[in-house]
Amino acid sequence: MQSDNITSAKTEQTKNESPRKPVILVVDDEKKILEAFELFLTAENCEMISASDVDEALVKIEGVKLDLIITDFYLKTKSSIELYTLIKKSNPGVPIAVITGYPEYISEEDVKIFGADYFFTKPLELDKLRVLIRECCFS
């Protein structure tokens, strides 16, 4: 009988636990971009870890299972190439989306050579971003 009570308590606990929200790292050196992502990702039922540079991102994600990384290509300190090279070591399967306001200097082919999976130009099209999030985090 006691085993039935334990099973029923575990079942009740599982029912009460909410599913894990996808965790998305967003790296951009523009505060307004990070704020806009925070609003957007919250509305998409995701948790966001924000960072303004590579070093901050690496500290904040230590021990965290990421579902997606979105990073600006041009950052003020280290490049995003260094970021996703380092992150791929600790999170080898995590998809990486690179965003840029300078598509004349960097292309989708370029970022894919360095290990990124997706490429977007600013201003971002929210519908395309929403598709990316659903594809990477909810399927």
C-alpha cells in the first residue's frame, strides 16, 4: 500500500510541475536590442540569458543547458566567432543564429563556415525569428 502512495505522490508532483521553458542566450552589445529580445522571448514563453560580450556570456552560461544562441556578429570586444567556437565545445548540439546590421561585410555562407546554423539581418523580421524559435526549441 505504501508503494501506491509514493507512486501517486510522484504522479501528482509530475502533474504540478510546469514544463521546462527553452533557454536562449542572446549576445548583443546594444542594450536596446537586448531589451527588445527580452520582451519578444518572454512573449514566446522562453527564458533569456542576456550578455553584452563574449566573456559575460561564457560566465552566465556555465552549467546551463542552452536551446538556442542568438548573437550579433560584430561585438565590441571578442568576435562572435570566438563565442560560438567556445560554446560548441560545452554545448555541441546547440543551434546558433547570427544577426548583423552589416550584411555587406558578412554573409550567410561566411557564418556557416565558422559554425553558425542560421543568419539574419537587422532589422529582424519577427515572423522569421518566431519560426526559428519554434523549430529549435519547441519541436
